[in-house]
Amino acid sequence: MRVAAGSPGKVRVRGPDDLTPHILTLLPLIPARTRHAFATRLLGPLRDHDSRHRTELLPTLEAFLDCDASWTTCAAQLRLHVNSLRQRIARIEQITGRDLSRLETRLDFLAALRAI
């Protein structure tokens, strides 16, 4: 909001790429303990699942976010069929109780990944 207030004219946000620099600027202002607790709460269930079941949900999530939630780009990067990627993302959503089709959710996960 401060960025928008300080900008002349209308401010438009189309997706995570428009917000990522601001998130990365703000993260250091948050105490390390708070950042760590946030990341642990959000990413902990995925880490636990990956270690118990030898899955790669956390790296899949990171790749999905790095590809701006593009199914085809991410599937190609991970060398997966797009349906396999959809299954992994559905599992991530089930474990975390979060909907990755929502921009807010993707930004939360992005912040958590960058906070550690």
C-alpha cells in the first residue's frame, strides 16, 4: 500500500512478478523469529510429508511458483506430464489446506520460501 500511495497515477498488479520485489524488500524488516515461524507453519507440513514419503512436493511448489503457476512451463521444467504436476499440486493443496489458484496463496508460499 505504501508503494501504491507513493506512486503517481494508478498502480496495477497483474501477478506475483509485480509484487515479488516488494515482498523481498519487506521480508528483512520482519524479525527473523517471526519469518521462521511463518515459514515453518506454512511449509512444515510439506517438509514432513516429503521426508516421510520420499516425495518432492516442496521442490514442486517452488518450481510452480518460479514458473508463475504455468502448468505447461512447470511440467516441462520438472520433466513431468502436466497431469502428474496437477496431482502434485492437488496434494500440496490437500496437505496445506490452501488453494494455489489464488494469488494470495501463491504470495504467502513465495514469502515463506524466501523467508528461510
